[in-house]
Amino acid sequence: MSKTIETVAGILSAKFSVPEGEVKENAELGELLTDSLDLVEFSVVVSDQFGVFISGEEMAAVVTVGDVVELVDGKTGPA
């Protein structure tokens, strides 16, 4: 597991009470987070954690945890 996905899993677990065992690259954020406000908060936390800006359009295109990892790695380089 990459450092990026470990960090994303930690965020989902700590902030949104998602069991870490459910956080896999192919897991859909819509199934892990309860509503669109959670998705917005998640994008803010991820942005802060990795020191990158993630636009609303970029988050709208994200479907899975793997998509988040690719987006972050594309902005920061693979972890």
C-alpha cells in the first residue's frame, strides 16, 4: 500500500469513521461517505494534509479512493 493511500485511509477512518478495512483503491467514495457535505469536507482535509489545491471540478471527477490517490500523486509526485 502506498503512503498516499495509507494517509487517505487514515483520513477516512479518523474523520469519517470509515473502517480502514473498507478503504481499498476500488472503493467508491459515495459508498464510504454519507453525503455530499462529507465529500466537500474530505476534499478540504485531503488538500490540507497534502498541501495541494483540489478544485470542485477535480473532486467531482473523483469516484474511487484510487482516483483520489492518482489526483494527489499527480500534484505531489508518488509517495
